[in-house]
Amino acid sequence: MLKEHAGISVGQEVHCYRYPDRVPSRGSVTSIHVAEGSDPYITFYCDATGQFRRALCSDVVLEPDDKIRRAVNKIISKEKKKSS
């Protein structure tokens, strides 16, 4: 198993767009997957859903801007309201 790929490391907190629905997300990388014939992807623990999710490495935002931060925070707020 890889510990680093394309500037992404296991344990790193990342902003990304989930696969396959492209919902903005944030979480900690738990593993990196690179296989011949498929796009490299990460598995991460999603802060919004509390579940393990996937994102293509190309959909990881290494330098998140305010737009994706706000989008993720809005989703997390909605999820917290649902669980209350």
C-alpha cells in the first residue's frame, strides 16, 4: 500500500470531490490506491457523513479556496441538523 502519491499522504486532511457523485467533502486520507488501468484514488473518512468514501486523486484539492471550504462546511452543518 502506498503512503504517498501526487502530493497526497496517508493521514493528511484533504478537501476533495467525492467519487462518483462529486459532492464537496473533507476528511482524513486512510489509504491510497494506484492500479494499472484505472485512475488513482484515495479512501478517506468523510467529516460530513462519518463514513469512508472515495475520491479520485485528480479530485483532491491540495490548496482549497474559500468556495470549497464554505461548501463543505454547509454540508457538515446540514448533516449535524439532521442528526439532532
